Amino acid sequence: MKYLLTFLSLIFLANALSAREDKLKITPLHEILGMSYPGNTPLYGQHFVFPYDVYKAFFDADREEMILLLKMPEKRTTFVERGYLLVIDLKTSAIKWSRSAVAFNMAQSRSDILLWGQGPAICYDKNTGDKLWKRPATNIAYVDKVRDMAYSTDVDAIDLKTGKRKWHYEHYGRGYWESVNYPDDTTMIVSCTGGIMGINTGTGKGWQYAVSDAKADALPLAAAAAGIGIGLLTGFMFVPVGGGNPKQGMRSQLLLEDKDLFLANRKKIARIDYTSGLKLWETALPNTTSKSALSSYKANIIMVNKGVADRESGAVVLSGTPYIASFTRDSGKQNYFFNITGHGPVFREYLSNDTLSLLFARHIIKYNAATGRQIFSKTIELSDTNVFYTDYVDGSQLYLPDDTGNFASLAGLYPASEFLNTNADTVIIYNQRSEEPGYVRKNEILSEYDSVAGIHLLVDHQSMVVMKNNKKLASIALTPYANCDGKRICFIHDNSLYIVDLTSLLQK
């Protein structure tokens, strides 16, 4: 009986906490947050200090509001997680409304805010904070902000205005939704564990296309390149030899073109009418196929097989053999097929005009996209044997300071060049006309974090630079960045929100 009473008391306490509607009353501090130029004058901003850390944040540019979900640190929690949901009016720097929260998955639509998690799903009116509805625990997979609809992993369509189920779609798979696309006003294409679904959002009727990815002959990606040790592949995770077999990720992304979608898995590439689910053609692929990328090129589909696969744990492993192939869009006829050996997996592919570029750990190969003919191949020897390429980067979004105190982009400084990120502290500048690559240290580079209404926000690891027309307007000693609407910048750091008004800067 004692244990029963204790258990009932805990339930009562949990319900009491979840029912509380605590109101936050916080007056922001007026602080110097940076310097404005020219003149080196102090730049002031508003600083909110909350009782808990900011767990999630959404920026509503249309309403000029910031939606924050605060969560008590784990070391301070009891058996019930708790925090606050609040909306800040950025025009007045005041809390518009706040509510206590015990669920910490959050999504927003145009007019509503949805919370779900351990307890029931609750929807709030974004303008007033009024509770619109509450329904039993629901695992939300996706929220359609435009149509005010939420979809569960069991494919229940929930009207965010009422909380009522609009329809249910029976499907073969359960689990994570990888991507959602809306090719037209009434069709939703969902890529999830096990396959693809095409659903009419009005009726809930649709089609399914099964994808079987499982394959048992994968090796750890640590063996990707000779001389490169475990742990150096920035952006990848490693698992011990003998980890679980890959169950997904041994396929391409969805490629939507007109009324069709294209998809490749380890056995076949297919063209599907996305409105009906009708399979227009399928073409068999070799058993060396793994994770791949599809691109549209004129009347063809270009496929790059990367030679890797994803484990359920999120790790990346070697699998299959890299190759490139081309298929006629209308018939699925294979135009060409070429294996690529000796360079390890493909780290990045890039199709521009008539050229397909592939980036490997130490190698660049370019092909004529129409014929598959190799037109360029270069192994670039780097001074450090542990350094290798990981990605192409956009030189127009990377900046270096010039002699005037302003900034110039790498693309402007090094025309007709390619910029390659590495796993080390350098960006490689490569021009085909030059024998030796150039190097730029990452700690010298500022990256363009955002560009809004002609304002460019450049960041390094210590600060942010506000630039317009290639002129520096301000330097702000904050980097945890939330968003910019062209009028103000918001920063989030732990339990703080900083708001910097740009109005006076833009009038200079």
C-alpha cells in the first residue's frame, strides 16, 4: 500500500507540474555587444537571461517574433522534465506570453505551436498562447507549416486547428521519416525506413514502393584510403568491425522531375509516376551498388555510386565499388557504365554544365557527363600525409580580410579556382592551370553564415562581422547565432538571448 501511495503521489505531482501555467517576467538588460563602423562606437543590444537553457528556438520572420523552448538542465531535473515555452516580440523586446512545458519536441506552423514528447501532444495558439487542444502521446514525424497539418510515424494526419485525425494511411514500414517533398499542391512524397510513400494530402489515399537495402558484405570505412587512420575522416562516424549490417542508406536520394521521381537502391534504378505510383521502368544494377547520388542531365539521369553505405547506428562503412552510369530518362536504357577503382569512396560529386566532378580523399576526376569519358584526373600530393579532401566549398561564401579592414571573397581573390575543404586546418585552392595547390588557414577565414536583404553576416569562432556593399558595418562579440530578418540579429548562448537592432547601422 505504501508503494502504491508513493506511486500515486508521483503521478499527481507530474500532472500538477504539467498543468502549471507559470508566467515568466524578465526585463532585458541593455548592454554593449559590439562596435559599429566607421567611428568605432559602441553597439548596444538587449540581453535576456532565462532561468533555464534555451533548448530549441524558432524565428518567425513574418511576425517578427522568436519562439523559445527552455529546458531545465538534466542535473537539476527530477523524474519529470520541465521548462517553459515562450514567445518574444522582437519589435518591443518583450515576452508576449509564456507557458510551462513538460514536452520538448517542438514544431510550428503559420499560426500554431505544437509540443510533444513523454506526455500528451499539446497545441498552442501562436498569438495568444491559448491551449487549442491536447491528445494522447503521439510520435510526430513531420509538421506541414503551410497546411497546418501534423503527421505521425504511423501516418495519422492531424489537423493542427482541432487536434483531430483527418485520415490514416496503412503502410508497410514504421520508423524514421528521412525526407518529405511536395511536388504539387495535393501530393506528399515521403522517404522513410523501408521505402517510399506517395499520399494525397486531401484524401489520405496513396501508393507505396518498397526498397530493400540490406547487405552483409560491408567493411569499416576506416580502410577507405591507405595510410589514413581511424578517426581522421571528419564528418564520418566509425563502428567496430562486426557491427550491425547496413539496413538503409544503400540507395540514392529522391530525384523529382516533372511528374516523375527517380530512385536507385542496391538492385535497381526506377522511374515512378509520383501521382499514381505506377512504375514506368526499372533497370537492374550490378551487385557492387551501394549508396548513390542521382542528377538530372538533359534527357538522362546520371548516377554516381559512392562505394559506401550507412549503418543503422549512423556510421558510414565501405560497401561496393564506386562507378558512374547514365540512363535515358524516358526508357531507362543504360547509356554508359564505368567502374572507378584505386581511389577509395567518392566523398562528393558535383555536376556543372557538361562536367561531372568527383572528389576523393586525395584525387579529383572529371568526366564528360554526356559520354562518361574521363577528361581530367589529378592526384594532388599534400605535404601532410594525414590531410585529405572532404568536400567542395563555395568560395563566394568564404572571406579574407583585406588591407582596408573590409573583406573579400576567395572566389574574387582566386578566380577560376576550386576550393576544397580538408579534414585539417586548411582549405585547398586548386586551379587546373597551376601545378601546386594554394593553402588558406581556416582560422583566417570568415564564413558567410547568412545573407538577408543585402546584409552579409560573416562569422569565425569568436565573433560576427556585419557587412553591406563589401563594407564592414559592425563587429559583434557573439557567435551562437539564431537568425536575422534584415532589421535585427538574434543570438542564443546557453540561457541567454541577445537581440541586436541594425536600424541605426543601415542608415549610415
